[in-house]
Amino acid sequence: MWQLYQFPLCPFSRKVRLLLTEKGVPHELKRVSPWLDDDAFADLNPAGETPVLVEDQKGTVLIDSGAICEYFEETLDRSPMIPGTAINRAEVRRLVAWFDGRLHREVVAPLMEERMRKRLISRAPPDTGELRKAMMAANGHLDYIDYLLDHRRWLAGPSLTLADLAAAAQLSVADYLGGVDWRGHKQTADWYAVMKSRPSFRPLLSERMEVIMPPTHYDKVDF
């Protein structure tokens, strides 16, 4: 069985968890705290970053969420997450790069730094200016997702794709950390409610970090 070394509030770990479940790949979760010295995990990935997927019997080690998702897209025919024509697949990959890159950099990473890492590691208070910037950026990203959903049923087209998983994984972490104001974004809120209702998503919503609790709406489909 595959073993997924992951951190619960790592959005890239969440993206892989969603994909594995959507594709029906049995796997076992192994929690890793990336800021702790862990020689065994460093042997798997010297960069010390999650996620890492391991299959001991075959000696297979997959590193990086993008590489992991592409591996299963290439090796499993069921539940394709990068489907359609070459143009369609290019659009899926473009949006995955947007959400994993810009959305993470402008919104999720600052929220994790200010509301998680500082609290758990340095015991320092958050920088309210950085929090405001991240929340303003989040509003802009919700505007963009609203625009996409004005023209499509799902983010990249007529069916669920890796773009939806990537966006939902990032937004779920931002939402857990109280950085998303859903008001005025009905299209995105409706899409996210559908994502939250999927069986693959429910385990993510049930998990809690020690000393850091999410808003009351976090795990509610009707929010």
C-alpha cells in the first residue's frame, strides 16, 4: 500500500489526498511536521517538504504534488483529472499552476506563516498588516474564480479536474486559518460547497490542528 507522508495543513498534501481518493488509490497517512528535524523523512526527501508518497514493496518514492498527480494520471485510466483535448489539458495545467503558485504565494503561505508557524514554532504574534494583505489578495482570487465559474460548470471546463482539486486544497487551508471572506462570492461559495460535499473532501474537514481551531463554518457544506 502507498504511504503518504503529509502535513494536515499543507495544501499540496491535501491536493494529493483528494486525487488519490478520487481515483480510488488505497493509501495510509503518515503525519510529518516539516519544521521538525526528522532524519527518516529527510532520507526520503532531503528538502524536507511534504508530500512524499512511498510504496515500500516496489521501492518507489514520489516527491512533489505535481509529479505525484501526473504519475497517477499517467498510470491509472479511471477518474481522469487532466481530461479532454490537448487544449483542455493545457487549461487544467495552467490553472493548477495558478492555484499552486500565485494563490499559495499571495494568500495561503502568508496565512500559514502568521497564524500557524509563528504560533506553533516561534510563539510570536501575527503581523496584522501581512494578514490584511493576504485577506485582500484572497478576495481578488475569489473574484477570478467567480469569473471562471460564470463561463464554466467547473473551473477548467465541463467536468471535475485537477484544477478544482488544487484550488479547493489551497482555499480549504486559507479557510481553516480564517483568511477567506465568502460574502459577495456566490459562484465560488456554491462551487466550494459542492467540493466540500464530495466523499474525498470530508476527511480533510474533520481534522483539527492542535491549539489552532477553524471558524465554525469551516466543515459545514451549507455555509
